[in-house]
Amino acid sequence: MRHTLSVLVENSHGVLTRVAGMFSRRGYNIDSLTVGVTEDPTVSRMTIVVRGDDDVLEQVTKQLNKLIEVIRVTDLKNEETVERELAMIKVKSDVNNRSEIMQIADIFRARIIDVAPRSMIIEVTGDETKIEAIEQLLRPFGIKEMVRTGKIALKRGAKGV
Amino acid sequence: MTESSTKMTGSRAFIECLYREGVDTIFGYPGGVLLPIYDEIYDSSIRHILVRHEQSAAHAAEGYARATGKTGVCLATSGPGATNLVTGIANAYLDSIPMVAFTGQVPTALLGNDAFQEANITGITLPITKHNFLVQDANELPRIIKEAFHIASTGRPGPVLIDIPKDITTAEIDFYYPEKVELRGYNPTYQGNIQQIKKAAAEIKKAAKPVIYAGGGVISSDASTDLKEFAEKIQAPVTTTLTGMGAFPVEHKQFVGMLGMHGAKYANYAIQESDLLIAIGARFDDRVTGKLQSFATNAKIIHIDIDPAEISKNVKVDIPIVGDAKSILENLNKYVDKAQSDEWMNRVAHWKKEYPLHYVEPSSGEGIKPQFIIEQISEAAKDAIIVTEVGQHQMWAAQYFKFNKPRTFISSGGLGTMGYGFPAAIGAKVARPDKIVFDIAGDGSFQMSSQELATVVSEDIPVIIAIFNNGYLGMVRQWQELFYDKRYSSTCIQNSVDFVKLAEAYGALGIRATKKSEVRPAIEKAIASGRPTLIDFVVECEENVSPMVPAGAAINEILDLEKKE
């Protein structure tokens, strides 16, 4: 089972190493991890997608809380949350299929951010299934390379985590 | 800056911070990048003990901490000095001992350049410290030291490392020592949840066969008297872990000895039959539980621990109470009554009689059984602090010494570090000069730290090293005997050194005992000498630690291994 953890940490050097080190040392699997500064410049937010049953999640949460620089850990699994991920996909394309690819991008409300004689880069935002769906549709054209940010998430409504 | 701020160098600030933390002793070894700090130590009132290997500085700081409850402090230079601390830091981490380790570092401008004697010690110690710091701004040094001592000594204690680049020690700063620590990500829980405490009390009242399983946490929270009151109130048998030795008096009628792999049979039987296991400051280590699926299967489990991450880590817990053992026991004692356990205590007493710890006397009558030495030390120096190395002698010390007070047994539990005992004994003796301090050692373990004979002689630290010299790396030999068809691969170390001459070469007193009748006089001579003393006890070579739970077995599948003569 996959869980999304929202982790507020001190914005100090080495904190990413501590978090990542804890995961690898204790043998927990990270599906994705994103980190960036928050509205408070002394605090960063990590969004960590982790795989495991409830016992694993409990241990992960406790071990994260043990790190001095971790301020708060919230499991977003069962809460009302919005999730987004951004991907950039570089597709093989030329004059013959350019418009077809643009149509697909349109359907997904994705944007073309680079066009070259033999390639295009498409920027798409959404949840995981949406990104997987567009990836699948673009694959027949030939995906040259692709990058995903990993999931970020926030709780809906006025209350924060 | 406040009114109390004054200008001084980083190294001067270092000393000022240690004064404010009440540090009276540090264990260390100088080096290039530490020159400014050592220049300040030269004039300070802090006692600096020069060890002969940095690993001993870390172990000694730990011994000091365990003997007193205060935070131990060690200091080593950059690169190899720092990496030599690593084993000692890991040891303190696994046994949750408060320690602050300072390391010198190359100047900030050279960081990451593979400079001479550079090692990324904060990276290296990341998984074995409670927290660590690399000081990057000299003005932050006082705050960091304050935080380090706070983190090391509160909550679940542990080692904290501070890496100080050389230019930080020479920079001029506005010294200001914060009064309070503000760490928003660190708020250990001390008070146990009262609802959980009441639930536990109700469960205790219902229990027919309760057992108390106490660990090192009882000692670190100074909860021994509360534990005694609790145990006497509910009339339950008490077993302790290796690191919990001394938390409950061995001679108390409710004490059932150590549990686990080399625990007493009756302790393991009691655990396996119990219907309520009350774990206090213990962490269900694999050496304690044996086969996890078969551990205390009939028991509900109450787990009192300050570290929430220990709850249900290995064994599913029914009633967790997170907090300080002392505060929780004080509270619990207000609610508990005697469990329905007359019959149970009688049954446990019967086991205790039926399956005592025992060993077979040597047939010749003059050979020395290692267990006998422990009994003799226990009689001759009953209030001594017993520090051990790791191996068979360690188990015999835990089994046969009659510990009656906390902080009198100091041993490497979690990490199992050979070479730990001698330097830890140095730390303990420096902390408690009023106490007789024994290092119970094996001939293998002792040789991992024997260079510290120079330290004890030059610093006049009269510890007594009792070497149980069987010519083997005994614990490994025991496993080879039992599970590898007596193929003693690389475990025979007979005649590797004349320990008496070695002691004398350093200027310590050396005594040898080869016969049973020489054991007690040797112990008494060592105590009376008031000097650093090494006793070379030539013991029976192939004596085994008994009883023993084979690896992977349930703890009631416990074997007698005594040698028939």
C-alpha cells in the first residue's frame, strides 16, 4: 500500500540526507520524494510517497519524528487532499505528426514548451494516473526522455497539516 | 547581543560552554586542527584525560556517563581521530548513553577538498548519533553546544557529535550562551498518559502471572527505587536485561535474573508462562526474545518507554505508555494493587530452586572456574562498579555478580564491542574515584585496548583489570564447539602475551593466579594496592556460558552446557 507523507522540516543543510539516510538504513522504500521551501523560509516541506503496510507506515512516521530537524509528519492517505505532479516529456516528432501530438496535449490540458525539427517537449500537470495516461498515448511516437517531479500534496480547506 | 555578550575566540568559547554545562572531565587526544582548543585546555580547570587511542576516549566518556548519569564528553582531531571515535559513538547510540563527542575539522575553506586529515564525520556518524552538527559559523558554536548537551541528555539519551572546523576555533565571536534551547522538532514526552496508566493498573490487577521485564531505561531514568516499590506492590517476579542489571537488587526474593540467550532458565520460563508482561525501559532485543513468534505468546504486553518508536517495533504491544520510566512508575504506583499471584510467585520460586545457575567444580580441585572468580569479586568488593568487555566473561559477570545498586554494571549491550571494558572502566573510575572499579576482561577483548595501561598509570587511575585468560576467543569458540564440530577456526590465542609482564612494562601492578586458592588473595591484593592492577586469572580453557538459548530458538528451549568433569 502507498502512503503520502507531508513532512515539515527545518530548512537546513543535511536534513535531506538525514531523512533519506533513515529510509535506506531501515530498509523502507521511497516511491518519490519532493522537497522545497514553504511560506516560512526556515521550513521546508517534503512530500514522501512510501510503500508499506500500516505497521511500516507507523514505524516510518515514528522514525521521522525522532529526527531532530523534523518538525511535523502527517499521513495524507485518508484525508481530503489535492495532489499534483508535473512531468516534462520529450517526444520524437516532425512535421508529419506535430499536430496529432498537439491534440493529445490539448486533451490533457498539457502545454508544449519546446518545439524543434525532430522533437517536442510537453509539460503536463496532474495526478499520477493522468501523467501515466498521457505517457501511454505519447509512447507510440517515441519518448526520447522524460522527467517527473514526484508528487506534491496539500490538505483541502483552510486547515494546514 | 545581550549584556552578557563578550568577545572571545571560538576555542575560548568552547571551554566557556563546557564550564556552563558543568563538564569537569573530558577524554581526548590532540591533533593538528585541535591546537587552538588544546591551548585553551592547558589553562582550564577541566580535567583532560589523554587516552592512547581515540576509540578509548569515546568508551571512557561512556563509562563516565554510565557511572554518573551525567553526559560524557570526548574530543578527537579531524580525519583518523574522528573516525577512531566511531565505534564508541555507535556503542553509546545502541545503549542510549548521553555523550557529546567533539571532533576537529579542516578549515571551512577546505571542506570537501579531500584536505589532509579530512573525513566527513557528520556523514559517517549520521546513522549512529542522535543528532550531529557541523559548525559553519563561529557565532553559532555556543548555541550548538547548548543544544547538543540538551539533546544528548534528554528524552531517550544518546550521543551527539559536533564537528568544529579549525577556523571556527580561531575566529573572534561575541560570546553569548543561550539560557533556553528552542528546538521545535524535539519535544520528548516525559509524562505518561494517565488513561494508559489506569488501563495498565487495571490489567495488572486482573493478571494471574505478571512478570516485570526491566531494561537499561530504568537506570537512565533513575527509577530503581520506584521499580522496587512497584514490584513489591504487585508481587511480580522481576527479570532484567543485560543493560538493566543493577536496576533491581539481585538478592531480592522477587528477582529472577537476566532473561534471554544466556539468561536464567527460571527467568525465561517465567516470561513464557506469564499472562502479563510489563516491559519498562527495554526494547525487546533479539538477544532477549529469541524466536520472536514464540516469545511470551500467552501474555498481554504493557510497554513503558520514552521512545515512541520502540513501541510495537518488534513485539506487538497491548498497552503502550510513552514517557519517562520514573515518572510513569511513580504514577502507576498510586493505582496498582497486588496482582492475584501468590500461587504464581510460589511457582517461580520453585523454578528458581529447581533450575539454578550453576557450574561444575573442576575435578582437580585447583583449576579456576571463571564463575568462581566472579563470585569471589562479588564477595570481596560488593559495592564495586563492574565494567566488562564482551564475551563469555561478560555473561558470567552478569550471571554471578550480586548487583544491588544501579550504575554498578557497565557493559556494552547493543553493539557488543570488544575492547570496550577497559576504557569504560577508566571513565567510571575517574567519575567515581570512591568506588572500586573492576574491568572484567577476556584475554581477547583486553588486547583490543591494552595500550590504555599507559593512561591509567600516567593519570593514576587505579582500575583493576581481571583477565579471564582461557587462551581463546571464548564466546566464538563456544559456538564453534556447539555448532561447528569443534573446528576452532582462528579462535585460539594461547600464549600470545605475558600479561603480568605487559602490566609491569607500563608500570602497573601485575598479578597472576593459576590456582583456585590464589583467586581471593589476588583480588584482595589488587584492591589493597590502590594502584592500577592487572590480574591474569588463568582459567579453565573450554568452559562454556550456560545455560544458552541457541540462535533462532524460543527462550524456553534453553540448554545446560556445563562441562562434566
